[in-house]
Amino acid sequence: MNHIISTYENSSEEIRLFKRKSRQIEFITSIRVMKEHFPKSGKILDCAAGAGAYAFYFDQLQYNVTALDITPRHVELMKKYKEQFGSNIVVGLNDAVDLSCYADECFDIVLCMGPLYHLTAKESRIKCLKECCRVLKPKGLLVTSYKNKYSVFPYLAVRNRYFLNKEFALKILQTGTIESNDRFCFWTDMYYSFPHEMEELYRGLHLKIKAHISPDGVTPFLREVDDFTDEEFNEWCNYHYLVCREKSILGAGKHGIRVGRN
């Protein structure tokens, strides 16, 4: 976990979702699908909020938002944004695997948008999800994201031929795990999953899957999208929204997102 924190302390998570159009589609599609399923008001826990992109968006829509993160830099950024925008968000430093500071059944919505692809041990992923479910009200909504096993090899191999390697491909497909001390580590401790594995994990926790999408699809592979005009990009986003639930798109995208009902 220390390596993960150190990695984010020295990165710019606050611009990741917005620095170019091929990145923006992840946030745009995720928000669009969330708003389909969310109640018009309620209490939201964003238990690994990063720099707060989703937390502050829903705060502006008058939800009661609590935003946590394990990285001190992210927490300080969120506190700065809170002061700058006069937000009512509650901000704190916390590990998503342990939500013991919250009572059972106290949130209408829980966002768990990052932990599952940094928790390389299965028992940690399950513990994290159980904690999210514990603090979720009956019939509340849990939103989680994951990194897709199918996409990581082609995405890296065309950018750096060091990763055009059978050993790397098999490691991803067979284990889904890259640790920080691995010779193929290109970021930090990561866990990649097949889409059907994530569905099975939800069902094992008695969560009814309301939506399962790829928020980015093939767009991150297509740098030409960055050259679209705003009008062209809007048309691209509309098309992607129409197909983001298609199983072949789930397998192609870098990320997957599920909305489940408790």
C-alpha cells in the first residue's frame, strides 16, 4: 500500500480525467450512467475519491457528499477545492478497506472507483466490498470500477515494445496481478479482471447488477479523438453511450463500471 500512496503522491490525478478528449469520455459516460440510476438526493460516500472529480460533481447537484482517500496529497487538494468553491463536502484521510468510522446502513450511494484495481489480494477486495455494503442502506447503490484484463496488453504493447512480450501477456491473463517489484510494473500495484469476474463478485455479495458498462471503450486507443471539435466529440460521446453496455465493448475498454443495488 505504501508504494501505491507514493505513486499517487507524485502524480497528477487531478488532471487525469480531463487533460484530453480521449480521457474525458470516461468521466462523461460514467456520470451519465450514474445519473440514470441515482435518486435525486441523498448521502454519498466516495470512499476513494482521488482528487474529488466525482465527489465535487455530485456536491454541485446538492447531494450530501463525504469524500475519502488514502493519499494525503489528494485529501489536501480536496480541502483546497472545498475552500475555493465553498463546498459542503466532508473530506477525510482513510483506507477504503476499513470504513469502521461509519455506522451500518448510513449512505444511499457508495462510490468505490479505484480500490479494486489496486488491491492485489482477493481477500482485500472482498473486505473492501463488504465494508461498502455494510455502510450502504437497504436498496442503496454501490458503484465500483475495475481495470480490464483484455485491454492492458494491447494498450501498453503499442506504446512500448518492452511489453510486447508473451510472459507479460500470460501474467496478465492468468493472474491479473502486477506488483510494484515486478519487472513488468509500469505504474504501481495493480489487479486486472475479466468483466465476468466482477459480475460474479457482485452476485456473491447479493448485489443486483443494475448497469455494467465500459466508460471509455476503444476511445483511449484512438488519439485521433483528441483532434475532434467539441461538436464532433459530443457526437462521439453520444455514440459511445449507446454501445457502452455491449459485451464486446466491455472486453475492449480499459475500465469497467458496475452499478449494483444492495
